[in-house]
Amino acid sequence: MATFKEFRNNIKPNWCPGCGDFSVQAAIQRAAANVGLEPENLAVISGIGCSGRISGYINAYGLHGIHGRALPIAQGVKLANRDLTVIASGGDGDGFAIGIGHTIHAIRRNINITYVVMDNQIYGLTKGQTSPRSGEGFKTKSTPEGSIESTLSPLELAISAGATFVAQSFSSDLKQLTSLIEQGIQHEGFSLINVFSPCVTFNKVNTYDWFKEHITNLDTMPDYDPSNRTLAMTTLMDTGSMITGLIYQNKQKKCYEDLIHGFKPEALVNQSLALSETEFDNLVAEFR
Amino acid sequence: MISQLSWKIGGQQGEGVESTDRIFSTALNRLGYYLYGYRHFSSRIKGGHTNNKIRISTKPIRAISDDLDILVAFDQESIDLNAHELCSGGVIVADAKFNPTVPEGVDAKLFPVPITSIAEELGTSLMKNMVASGASWALLGLPLEVFNKAVQEEFGRKGQAIVDKNIEAVKRGADFVLELAGGPLDQFKLEPADGKQKLFMIGNDAIGLGALAAGCRIMSAYPITPASEIMEYLIKKLPKFGGTVVQTEDEIAAITMAIGSNYAGVRSMTASAGPGLSLMMEAIGLAGMTETPVVIVDTQRGGPSTGLPTKQEQSDINALIYGTHGEIPKIVISPSSIEECFYDTVEAFNLAEKYQVPVIVATDLQLSLGKQSCEMLDYNKIQIERGYIVKDIPDREDKSMFNRYAITENGISPRVLPGEKNGIHHVTGVEHDESGRPSESTVNRKRMMDKRLRKLDDLKITNPIHLHAPHTEPDLLIVGMGSTGGTIDQARLRLNGEGITSNHMTVRQLHPFPTELIMAEIKKAKKVLVFENNATGQLANLMKLHCGNHDKILNALKYDGSPFLPSEVFEECAKAAGYKPHEELVQNGNL
């Protein structure tokens, strides 16, 4: 069985020293090993942005696509090969700005993949512009007088869109993050894990210390019931989404692949392509 | 006895025009006639004039006709809008309900049939279609049993009572019109058909069937006119073969999902029209850059923007060839018949995997939606060729990545599918090295660009062009693509009759451009006339770009939303050839 080291490759990330994304990378590698994967059975599909480079830093199959489109690519991979564990990954700009449409519909569709968002509330790769996750009044290069748009609450949005697994974590809490990614992988359906992953270069507001001060860890609340959708929603609203841990999980709903009419448990990629002559003749006969 | 005639049904959208046409033409197909349909419709669900025209012939035809023999009208508007097409002595079968009249100056016989009342007497006005098609069938003097069999098949699953009612509606429509006309009309007595079994389908059906035969198992798509029938066909069929159609949230998701599935090793496609293609452009570049096969169907319609969504146009050529930023290898093929819609789709999947490139199959609205006869499709011609995919890769000592993008002589590198041990590599739209690792090195950049682009240097596809070239020095080389071919064929019959020699070329491979083949044909001809449904002569411009001969290549453009008529093609050709019909006719004693 592969250890987390086997999910490492020899490529040095081009992230800034201190970037939260290093821990997310480590957590994915550990989670993959902990659930018993071999590197060739994992596909990491990422978007564009600093965090989008993550698929290149994990020894696994992967595709670094175009901005905002990690999710539809990842869903295509999973439909083609159900045997693969598919993790989609990217930043808050990728998933909640340009790609928000795909995020909502991937949630609704509930294909069995895991989506890890590295949320730093800013655009890092383009050197410091506002993101939908930036707080109101947040000053950036593109909002010199402070952001005047509402801050998006992706987890509330996810739950209202029918999400079956919603979690949030903080890149400094490697243990919790690794555990949540493991649970996300094991969840049979779409799992969304939003990770506060501070940008040490361009975001001087939402720093490591700021998060430590503002976050409440649900793991410290033994009475919290993640199967209660209403509780999940009110808790997010009451805390301004500043909570970490497993926020909501619906174990009853079947994943998309299990609901597709005629879809087999065997990976599609391993099935035969050719039609028999009889099958072909029957198809043609409908046009007589 | 005649060898062909044209029939049209008109009414308000949603009142049975489509179904009347479907049953009438299915029955004709069973008798072995060649059929070619044209749908006039609007981008709305109910209301608004709509009409379907079919041409019925004992010989293969692939064009609408200039005129009309029988018009079936559900309302006066259908008569007013279409009666001018009727040839002298043509027939109008109209619903007596609205007291139909024949417009002034139209020489046509009117048969008012109480279409609605008969249907209502039998229980529902929905059966108007049966009464109308029964009346049409009777005028042609064709055997009623064949028609009733088609009705049986259409309604069989609804129970015998419904079938019987519909058959009764057919009979009453037939009886009524025969009484008025005093029996079947001699002028419409068709010669018997060849009786050969044919298929009757639209181009989009043939594309869907082609995709299934090619082993496509996932289609991700977003509804759009005139492409939706492809996904609608495949969602009915794919589950039987383990696959599925995903209706995505937009066309960007559609193409990227298809790219994801292809990357993971399952043949996948998407289909759309102009607006959707515009949205897909960035992702097509991703497929080119990552060398991921993907098949995209573009059913061209009137552009730009929303344009004329339900009308004919061939104006996406430039976008398909030049769309997406940067430079990638890409193949664009354009089928020109129903048969080709099928075989080209199969070939598109093979080309996509062989060359590891995006392949676009470009139809046009008339080819995608015009229902027509199709020769039997040949199972033995279906070959699935998956290209250079490697398996069972030996262990390597070092932890190096697999060279998925290895520099090779023909540019085609070994593809490995996720899940394969020892095959891990990186895939990115960023410029990368042989293992897929991002690289900005100038040396690497040039090597990789050259490698990708040379993949198509020796592209070999079957029939890059279709040629009917009986003349070594023709007056005209007539060029077309997509659905224009049949119309050109027909006009050429008349050109021959007038002594104008012409060769006919249909361009199938739009990109990379088959320059040498086309150049040879241009050289032979005195003039080259390019027929296309767009306003700027995109195909003619491609020919000039690649083949020069700017003075020789002339445009024949139509961009009003309707396909060329044979008479229009004839006139343009005659003009280009310097033919003066008046003088000739005088000399021949015809004037």
C-alpha cells in the first residue's frame, strides 16, 4: 500500500513561502494514502490560479485545465472511469467567481468526486485583486476604495443547492483537513471542502492569526449534528461561515452514477466499444 | 406517369404540420421513393406559420425543388404564403373550415376538405393530420394498405382503438377528396419506386447513430437549435450501451466534460451551434494544447449572435478554423449528405484519437434537420481505431514521470490513460515539456509547438473533396459544401442541357485545407464559382488564401436564411459562364 510519500513528486511548488496551499497539498497526499489509494488510481483535476498548480505537485494522474472549469473536467473523468478517485481543486476565484455556475451544478449533480477549494479571499496569481470571497470594504488593486460587493457564502449556497457533503477547514489544521478530505473521498457523492488557505503576500487582513481568532471548530462541539440540514444552515448564518469541520452530510442520497439509467458498476473505460451487427441492424431499422 | 413531385403542408406551429409530414413521408419511404424534406419553422413552440415541404422522386435527389405540385393548408395564411410556388395546374387541399380561397393570379385547383370537422367527428381535432395526409395519399393514387401500416406503427403502442380511429380518419380524408376530384389525379401518378430499402432520417439522427457506432459512450451537451436532436437521440440509446448523455449547465461545461472523459479514455463528444461554439473556443484550445482527443459537432445556423436560429447558414467556417487563441492542430470536416453525417462522425472519432486533436464536424441546418432518404448504412465500413495508446508500461528505476508528450518524428506521442501503473505524467494547458511539466524555456517552447503542429503534416482522411469532374477544361468549376451539393447537382443537369460544361467539387476537409487537390481542379476550369450560405464568401476566401487564383474564383452567396434553389444555382452559373439565355432560346426557336 502506498504511503503519503509516494504521492510526492520531485517538483518544487512555485507558491510563496508560508502559503497555505502547501498544507492542502500535504493533506491531499496524506488522505490519499490513508484511504489506501495507489498513485495511479488518483486523478487531481485543477483550475487556474496559484492553487490550480496543485495537480502538478502530487504524484498522481491529473489535469491542469482552464480557469474555472476544473469541475466539469473532473466530472467527465469520473463518468469515464468510476474506479478512479477524482479530486478537483482550485482557488476561490476559480470555483466561486468564474466557475460558480459549474460549482452549483456539480453540487446538484452529485457525481462522486471531492472538491477542495483553497480559499484565500483574494486573487494571488494576478497579484492582488478582489475575489467574491473578499470581505466588504476589503481594499485590493481592483477595489482601491474597498470592495462594495457582498461577500459570497459558498457553503450556504452549497447546502441550498442540494449538497450532500459540506466541510470547511483551515490549512494550519493539517489533522482536521486530512481527515475531512478522507471523509470527502469516502462520501459517495459530491463533497465540497472549503479550506481557509491564507495568501501571505497579497492578503494582509485574512492572515493566519486572523483566522485563528475568528474560527470556531465544530469538532469541539460534541452536540453538533452534521446530518441536520437546518442546523447546518443556521450555524453557517449565525457564525458568518467562520466554522471548521464537517458541516453537513447527507448519506442517504445516491450519487449521480448510481442514478443514471443503465450505468454499470464496471468502469465505462473498460467496457467494449463496438456494436454487434445485430445491435447495429436494430438501430438502423428504426429509420426505415 | 411522372418521376417526381413536390408536396407541402402548412399551418400554425403546433397544430400537426410535423406529424402529418412524418406519417405521409414515412409511408412514401416504405414504397421506396427518394425523399428530401425542408422544414420552415420559427424559434417558438406554438403559433406562427410553419410549413414542411417534401420532394418525392423515383431517383436519388438531395435538393428542394423550385416549385410545388400539392399544397395542404390548415389555414388561409398557408395558402397566401405558399400558393405562388405552385406550378400551373397544381392542387390545394385546404381545410373547408376557413372557407379557403385561391389568391388572384394563381392557377391552381382547390379541394376544400372538412379536415377539422372530420377529425372532430371522430373524437379529436388532433386527428387533422390523419385526414390531411389521407387526402394527399389518395390524390396520388397510392395503395392505402401501405399508409395504414405506417399509421399502425405510429400509434400501435397507444392501443388498437386509437389505431382504428386514425385509420378511419385517413379513409374519410381520402374518400372526401376523391369524391371532389373524381378519383386520383393522373397528373400526379408517380412511376413505381425502385423498391430498394432506404432509410429516412435527418442528419442529426445520422450523427447520433454514427457516434454510437464509433463507440462514443458519453455525450455532454447543452440544448440548442439545430443540434439538440443529436443529444435527444443519444439519451435514448446510450443507456443501452452503458453510456449516458449529460445535459450540462452551459456549453463550456459540455466541452470540458467531454475533454475530461476523453482524457480518461472514453470516446466522448459534444454538439452545438454557433453561440455554443463561441463559448467552447477556449476549451478547444485546451484540447489542442493537451493533445486530448475530442469530437465537436457544429450544426451551423444563421449568425451572428442569436442571428437566425432556425434558418440555414454556413457562416461558422472562419470561427471553426481560426477560433481559439494561439495555434493548435485541429481538424474540421464537413459532411455533405446523410450518409456522410454517419460515416464522418465515425471517422471523426478515429481522427481525434489517431492525431490526438480536437475534430470538428460541421454540418448546416438544412443537412442537420432536413429529413431525407439515405442509402442503407454498411456495418462493415465501421472501424474503430484508437490510435497510439500504451499499456503495461515497465517499471522505471527513477521516479521520473512518463513522457506522455515525447518528441516523435510524426509528432504523435504515446497516450496513456489514468489508472495505468507507471504512466503518471502531468497534463496542462500551460506550455510543458515531454512529461507534461510546465516549462517556459524558449528551446522547449519551439520543440513542443513544432511537435504538435506537425502531427497533421501527413493527415490522411478519406475523400478530402468529392469530385464530379467529367470535363478536362470545363467552363465552370462549381464548388460547395454541406447541403448545397444536391442543389448544385440538380442545376448541373440543366447546365448540361444548355451546353455549359461544369465540374462539381464539394469540399469535405475544411482544415487543414487540401490545397493540392483543389488547386488541380481550379487550374482545369475557366472559372470557379463558389456557392455558400454566408455573406462574405468564407469558403471562397479559404480557396484564394491557399490556392491563389483570385481573379478566377467568384462568389455565389446567399444569406437570407434559406438554402439555394436549383434555379438560383443555374442562373448564377449561367451568368458566370457568360451564357445569354435569351439569344440561345431565340436561336433554338423556343422564343
